[in-house]
Amino acid sequence: MQFTVSSIGKVVREDGYHVLAVDEEYRGGLSGLQGFSHMIVVWWAHLYAQDEYRQIKVLDSPYTYGPGKIGVFATRSPVRPNPLGISVVQIDAVDPDTGVVKTPYIDAEQGTPILDIKPYHPSEDRIREVAVPEWCEDWPKWMEDSEDFDWEKVFNF
Amino acid sequence: MQFTVSSIGKVVREDGYHVLAVDEEYRGGLSGLQGFSHMIVVWWAHLYAQDEYRQIKVLDSPYTYGPGKIGVFATRSPVRPNPLGISVVQIDAVDPDTGVVKTPYIDAEQGTPILDIKPYHPSEDRIREVAVPEWCEDWPKWMEDSEDFDWEKVFNF
């Protein structure tokens, strides 16, 4: 089965902060988002949306210490059957009138189409007892600690 | 801009547990998912995929103590421009050969099309300092505590 999704806005990377620029017709949907400290952004990984990427099921591992081959559903790679990205990001400001949602950082490229925005609810999204495979056990245990982590030693890029 | 997504499987609710039944052509993508305790499932809210729902930007609040009106991007309602659901769920078992991924519970209906599966990484998805609006401040602070919470007093259903 196939379904159609529409872009509701795009990622704009400015000096010093990142912005979700929400299209005019969708701005009413932002009311009430202020008050949440974090949101979940669903985006379209447009740089990896070609069929040649979407047919890939197993990747040469992008992780230095990971398994040599890894299924796409065990990674956060943008290479996957549906090039959907999910980012949990901090909310700095929400302006429903202009459609501008400011965040310190989102790991999506300039111009990335945005498909959805959801509030981050601890009751649904925050796991107390979480386990990961041995090869990523030394990664940060909290999103806040990721900024200072040496990701270059973890990824093969 | 519009994009096309494909179902990679569906939700099957059995007695005592829930299952993601992944279609044969996508099963290779599951290798390596075992070892993670939790995953993020992206699903298509097929019961709310009609145009009449997708045009709605502001809802009468589904929350008993919430604001009277609330933008769809400030809710986790399946009513939204792109009917994408996101659930963080526990992984009980992964079988790449049969495409069966077992979980104790997922808040998606029987037969819900699945679009993507991603590993839950604390370094990306787990927020230490999280704030929510006053009207949902007494909700659980952890997903594990949600099972025993009295959700009926929170929702207007």
C-alpha cells in the first residue's frame, strides 16, 4: 500500500540557531506547542529519497565499532525504504503567526521538508530502563550529553 | 510538495502481545534490531487518513484539563495533516526470517500500516530536563509509569 504525505514547511539553518519555517496554511496547528520544552520533528530525508536508496535493506555499518553489516531498521540512517527522519529537539520559541519555530539545533539539512511536529511527552517518549547493543553502550545516556560527545570516533565518515 | 510512502508491514494484535508483521521484502532491514530494548515505530493512522481529517488544524481539546482549543501539532492526536503516528515501544523479540517483531503493547489499531522502525537511542531520544505545559504536568514522567496511570481522567473520551 502507498500513501501520500505533504510538506508542511521546511528546515532553515540560520547563524546561531535553526528554524522550522511552517507554511501559512498549517500555522494554526502550532497553537499550544509553546509550553513544551521539546518536540518531535518528522522530516523527509530529501537527499536520500531516490529509488536507489529506498531499495537498500542492509547497510555497510556506518558505526566504527558496530557490526559490519546492519539492517536499515536498526539504524537512524536516512537511507531506508521510507526516507523519514525523526529528531527530538529543544523548542526555543513558537510563533503561530509567522510559522517560525526556533530550536538551537536539528540534525536535518538546510531545506529539508517537514512532515509533522509533535510535542515530546515524557509519559510516551522517555524510557527509564533502556538497553542498547554492546557496540553503542558507551554512547551518551541522555540527549543533553550528546553535544559534547566525540561522535567522530563513533562514525565511519 | 508531496511524497509517496509505502507500507512495510502492519500491526497485528494477538492475545497477550502485539506484533509488527513486516512484509517479506523488508525483513532484511531488521537485522541488528535485536539488542535494543526499545524501538520507535512510525505508522499510518489509516482510520484518520481521509481528507476531512487532514484539513483540520485546530482541535477541540481531547484533554479534560487542557486548553479548550489546541493546534494539532501540540497534540499526539491521529487527526493531523499527515496522519503519521509515532510510538516508542518495548522490543520483546525480533525474527528477521519471519518478519515478526514482538512487543507487549503498541497504541495502534489492528491492521495499522507500518512505515518505519528505528532503534531508540538514549543519546537522541531521552531528555533529562523536560518541561510540559501546566495542564499535563501531573502526567507520568516516564513511559514505564504510564501503564498504571489513570488516563480516563485525562482524556475527554
